[in-house]
Amino acid sequence: MNFAMEKIPSEFIKAIPKGFRLIKRDKNDLLLVESVFCPNGHNLIAESVRIHDESSIKLKVTINNTTGYLFIDAFWGSHTKLFSFVPAKSANEVYVKAFCPYCDMDLTENFRCNQKGCNSNKSIQILLPSASNKIHVCSRLNCPGHVIEINDMPHELIESISAINFFGAGDNDIFGGI
């Protein structure tokens, strides 16, 4: 799958919600998730594990009956991740069960993925600083589906931000070709 770098709409840049920060890399505007929480208020940002020279998002996960930690790139739309374990391969679709790494709160929810070709009805929900604003990430392993939910922004604007996807690989990689 190849994804083109999407331009962040100026309307969003003018009103970036709490929990995000705008960063410039190689003349590109990128959104960085800098603050997300579990429903009990635990901060999921991991300063100790950095991806692309920025803090990551830490989750406790179970994949194919193996439990460990997953560190997710905090750049919105990036799909780089690090595991504290090696997930077992499977011929079937694999779903991630996610928990807060501090209180074990289940972060999995019923939420239909909007990614073309994905039939998942499960996602991982994390909260932005305003508990009414959320991020939903498809729980099917390797699906790029994710949705941001910001209550005080127009639906079309949120859809355009939710559609941002890219993978950091290739000659034009703004992160240095990992």
C-alpha cells in the first residue's frame, strides 16, 4: 500500500485541538499527537521510547494470546510501531486487544472501521485532553484505519484529517527512510 502525503487543511491548522501539535519536517506540515489518555486519565505518551525522534504512544496489547507493549508513532497518519515482543504470525486476520499500560483498562470498543476493504467492527479508543474528543484506531493488525472525533469542528474537516495516512519508507521518506 502506498499513501501520498496529505496536506493538512488550513482550517484545521488554525484551530488545532488540544493533544496535537503542528511540526514541520522537510517542508511538510505534520500533526504530532502529544497528549492522549485512557478513560481513567493515565497519560499514554511514552517519553522513554522515541520514534522519529518524538515520544511514542504506549499501549499494553494482546495479539494471538501473547501480551506485551506496543509503541506507536505519534505522527498522525504514520503506521510505524515497535513491539516489546514478536507477534506470532497467523494465516487469519489478526486483531489487537488493547489496554492502558498503567491500569489495564480495556481500550477496545465496538466501532466500525471506515477503511476500504476492512470489515472490522472493533477499534481502540484513546482520549484527547478534552474527554469528549477521541481517536479511534482499527484493531485489525496492519489496517491503516483511524478516525479522529473532535466535537467542535465541521464533519468534513474531521473526515479529511482522519483520511491522512502514510508509511515512512521509500526514497522520499520525510523521516529518513526507516
